[in-house]
Amino acid sequence: MRMNALTLKQLRALDAVARGGSLTAAGEALGLTTPAIHTQIKGLEEALGMKLIQRAADGSGSELTEAGMALRETARRIEDNLSQAAANLLAIQRGQSGRVTLGVVSTGKYFAPRLVKMLQDAHPEIEVALRVGNRSSIIEGVERGTFDLAIMGRPPRHPPVIAEPIGEHPHGLIVPPGHPLIGQGMQLDLLFDQTFLAREQGSGTRIVMSRWLDRIGDGRIYDTLEMDSNETIKQAVMAGLGIAFLSLHTVMDELATGRLVQIEAPGLPLMRHWFLVRREEERTRELALRVWEEIVEMNGSFLPRMTQD
């Protein structure tokens, strides 16, 4: 049997014979001549090495053999699958189903899974693929079109993007329990004597920290110890290696359980915003726009909430 030699046209001819009861009726239904239908059926039989139609028992036309009926059932399933595929493709075209890739800066990994779950609960027909990376990699992904949408703390200047604020993003100073700065954070001399545990250069949190320290310290020098992730910084603070300026969304659990302490300091907590961004120069798919609108309408409900004292 040469199953790879079968064509949709042949299978449709076989189904038309079964429905019409003759080669002539099949030809009329498909807009083909009787010889053309005969050619399609003959091609099927030669590929399979089996007889697929026979003269009807009453002699009035043609009917399918047992092999023909088995093949027709397969043909009907194929037509059903094609019909479903067409519906799926149309839904994708209209922005009703499919896959959207969402890039999120690493600080956002503390709320991004919850956001994706909320989106999937609201629209199970849409697959949201989550990709987490540092700020540079997320911006690069936006520029290259790797991400349909992205969430970050500060929209980039390049590439040009459309940005929408989606919720407040508080930052604060974190120390271990019992640290001498607790209750003394307003004393700048004591504050600037500390070692600041910081993310890599180019990190959004690092940029905000540097600007805050430059502003309150009027250019004072301070020591930093660079680390590559928020998790490493949190563990280092708890171990007593220094203090950290972090997104408070990354330390909600530690603050709630007393493993870390947020201290008062000039201008803190510093409030920024999370932004949803997409490329300005590219036509955004309808499906991605649906997800964009859904996230904006959530009004930050997926973000961690500050614990009130």
C-alpha cells in the first residue's frame, strides 16, 4: 500500500460516490465529469491495491466495498480535522486563540506566574508563554520580536515602544533583624558606611538604587558588592554581608516572616511603576492586543500587596 500517494481530491471523490450512489452523481456534486471521478477512484485503488467500489446490489449504481467504507470513515475524520483546523486558524486570525509570549524582567518573576494563571483562567483558549530574564535580555527580546509583550520597571528608549503603567512598584532598603540601622536610617553618615549589595550594572533595580543614593547623598561615595540575582542578595543580607535596596515585591515573604526588615530612610519607600510594553514600529497581532487589554484592565490586581502594620 502506498498511503503517501493518497490525495484529498481522491478521498473526496470516494465520499461523493458513497453519498450519491453513482459516479455520475458524485461528479455532479463535485463539479467534475464522470470520467474524472472514475480516474480519482482508480488512482485510490491502484495506490492501495484493493477494490473500493462495486456495482450496487440492485444494479442501479455504485456502492463502497468493505475496504471502501473503512477508507471513507478515515476520509470523513480528515475532513472533520481540516474543518476544525480552519476554525482554529480563523480564531487566531481574529485574535481569539493561540499563543502569546510574555517577557518579564527577573524582578517580576515574583508575580508573573500569578498573572499568567489569571490570564489562563480567564481565557483558557490562549496559551501565554512566560519568559524571564534580566532587563537587557528582555529589551533585546522586544527589539527582535521574540516577545509579543513585556513587563519591566522602566520602558527603554530604544527600541521605540508603546508603554502602559499597570501598577505601582515600591522599592525599599532591606536589612537583617537586629541591624544597627533599624530606627536609625535617617542618619546619612551611618547609612553610607554600609556595604550595599546590588544587582549587576544595567539592572533596573541597580539604576534606581544609584539614582536614589546619589540624590540623598549628594554624590557621596559608598561601597557596593555586586550579585547576580535578587535571591542571592536576599540570602546575603540575611547572612550579614550588607544591606540591599530592592523591589519590595521581591521580599514580601521575608518581611512577613521577620527574616528581613524594611528600614526608614529619606524618600523611602520609593514608588515606581511596572510597565507593559510592546514594539511601536511593528503591527501587533490581534491576539497579543487582547492579552494587552486584559492585563491593563486587571489594574495591578496580580501584584503583591504591601503588608500594613
